[in-house]
Amino acid sequence: MPGEVIGIVGQNGSGKSTLLQLVCGTLTPTQGEVQVNGRVAALLELGAGFNPEFTGRENVLMSAAIMGFSQSQIADRIEDIIDFSGVRDFIDQPVKTYSSGMYVRLAFSVAINVDPDILVIDEALSVGDGAFARKSFDRIMHMRDAGKTILFCSHSLFQVESLCSRAIWINQGKLF
């Protein structure tokens, strides 16, 4: 539902990431269908979609273009994306030189600044320092308050309890 943060929990191999990939359209169901209404931005795995040889800036431009943004729309947002990520000093270096925390901060910053209707987060907030985690939490709450839907997959019950209004437990591919 719009404005809701839904937690997705379950053991490794239970189907959490598969469900998120179905919502994002990176996997197709073997039967049935998945209906998604709105623009989806996703953090499915660390650096998914980034080209390690490209600079941070080039990856931001490419990611936003893939999501359907025009050059002028990207130009309007790129400074906010870079500022939120906190990697400005390294933005023109290849992302293969980034730490895992820098990588996920940039990917998260792109995802939240492309104005999605649905934000899908798969374990991404477990990487990064405390200040970035707090800033990310605040932005997620702002997005929720603006009517965005957030699907949040995590093994951290503390994060799920802190962020989510309800949760779905998945066990062996079944929802509970």
C-alpha cells in the first residue's frame, strides 16, 4: 500500500530475494503473474547494475538513464545524488576502487533520488557507517511519509521493527 514500509524476513534460501527480483522484473515467474503499479527503484545486491570500470559519476548517469530519466532530469538530480552518497571526493574514480560501504552508499543514493513509487531494499542498509545508516533511515521515513511504498528485506529484526509497519515471513517459498 502507498506510504507503507513492509519488512520481508526469513532464513537464507527461503525466497526473499527471489520475491524482490520478481517485483523488480529482473526475474519472471514460472507460473502466475506479478503486477506492479509504479516506478520501481531497487537495491538488490551490492553494486548490481554498476559497471566496475566506470566512475561513480558514469554509473549514476547510466543508472538514471536506464530508469528512463532524460539528460535534463539527471542533471537536475546528480548533485543531490552525489551529496547524499558522501563519496564526492571519489566520484570520478572507477567504482572498482570503492569500498563496499562507498559502493552501497552511491547505489542507495541513486535509488532514493530517482523518485520511485516503490523502493526495494535487499539487505543494503547493513553496509556503511552509523551516520549513513541514520541518514538512510531518515530518508526512508520521508519517502514513506510522501506516500512511497518500501519493501525492506533484512535479517536484522531490529531494522525491520524500526522501519516497518508490518512484515511478511517467507519460509520455503511460502508467505506467512
